[in-house]
Amino acid sequence: MIKPLAILRVAVPTYVLFLIILYFRGDPLPPIDQKTEFSPPLEILIPKTIHHVMIAIPNFKPNSHSISWQQSGWKTEYWTEVACLELAQGLNASYAQVFEQFPAGVLKADFCRYMIMFAEGGIYNDLDVHLMKPLPWEVMGPSKEGNKGPPSLIIGLEGDGTTKGLPRSPQFVQWTIASAPSHPVLLDALTRITDRTPEFLKKQQDDKNGDADVMNWTGPSVWTDAVLAHLECTEMQLEKLRDLKHAVRIKDVLLLPKRAFAVIQGEDHKNPDILVKHYFSGMWKHEKSWLSRILPWAR
């Protein structure tokens, strides 16, 4: 007969070893939560296509993040720089001209996402975004309150009143965007970037050693400005957005609280509001180092 003391001598070290392994593994990549019980919306305006932009990524191989979207049941498309330029040429000659003038791949990737979503709609995601809840998301359907139909644009909050260091408050996510085609916010973002590019190019020429002002040129700042211009929020509404706890519908846009698209380390992944997780690989800051971290074959 095995004595209790002997069992403890084996079990305790095993448990300690297990904890040590968990500690050094860090935050594991979460699987898609298939256990969430909800009724998929019968009517949605978001086309069932996932878009990824492959600019500055010469030899792409699927990773755990992109695979999570491939397994969603929706069509997945990967856009190269050549494909983005062809799209620009088909949409607007000025888009193609601006696209070719961008001095950095991240600027092209930003601009391309807006063009794709304007032309085709669907869900755009950066390659370091992991799908957490099955598609279609319940928030894509008609509003449960009132007689509002499905939203034509779904965006998440990145920065609220408690967030430090961001250029806008509130500031909206553009690493994940869900939209119907031809939405005016996307057109506005494209127009703002096109109109301001000559000014930003001159700044780049004047300061040859300076980095491109990605945030204001093509990134979250100009995206947030386009969103807020469409919403036409009062100052009171802006204050509510800075403290957004639950999804809110303004016009045809559904605004999600920060945890929906911007879940951070340590949060409960089982929260039903969390739809994606962004791993903040930082391509826009250091393209080469970002590639080497999530795509080892690109070193």
C-alpha cells in the first residue's frame, strides 16, 4: 500500500514544477472560445471576408493569430503591396499616386486597409490580432433596443479617459475594423490622408533623419478624427465615450468598449465582450524587429 507521505513527496515537487513551467511560458495564445452560447445574428451588413495586409512581409507563413481567422469559417484574403496598388488605381488615381509616395511600408499598410474596407467591406485585422469569439459576432446583428438595423461600421475604443500617452481622447482602434462597403468614415479617412500627404512629405524631406509621423499621417489619429467627424458627437457624448463601459450605437456606427478589441495582459479572456486580442507587436515602430519577433523566418 502506498503511504500518504510518499504520495506527497511525489505530488508536491510535480506541482511546483508545473507552476514554474506556467510562469516561464508566459501568456499562452488563447483558442477561439467556441463555448460561448449565443444566437448568431440572422441579418448582418458586414461581408463575410477577413482581410490581412502583407506589405513589408516578403515570406509570409501562417502563425497562430492568422490561423485563428482562417478557422473562422469566413473567407480570408491576403493583400500584397502590388494588390493594394492595383486597388488604388481602380478606386482613384490620386490614391495610387499617394500610395506610391509613402516612404514607409507601415504608411502603405494603413492606407491600404482603409481602401480595402471602403471597396469591399468585411473585417480587417493586423497580423498580430487573435480571434477570440466565433463569427459572426452577436454585435453585428440588429440592435436589441428600438428598431435599429445592423450596424454598418463596428469600431473599438483604444484609449479612454484613463489612458495615457495617446494623441487622441477618445481614440479608436484601427488594427481591427468591421465595416460594410463604401462607408463614409473610410472615404473621409482616405480623403484626409490624400490631402495631407504633400505636407507630411515635405516634413520628411526637411527632417531627413526623422521618423514618419505615422500616428497623425495614416494611423489612429486620422482614423479617430474621421470617426468623430461622422458621429458629430456633443461634448457630453465625447465624455461618455471616454468612460465607455458598454457598446453604444450612434447613427450607423457601433462603438465597443476598450476590452472588446483591446484586451490587455491579465484580463479574463472568458469575458463575453472580448472579441479579439491584439498582441501589440509594434510593426509601425520597428518593421524589421516586429517581423523577427512574430515571423522568425523573416530575420
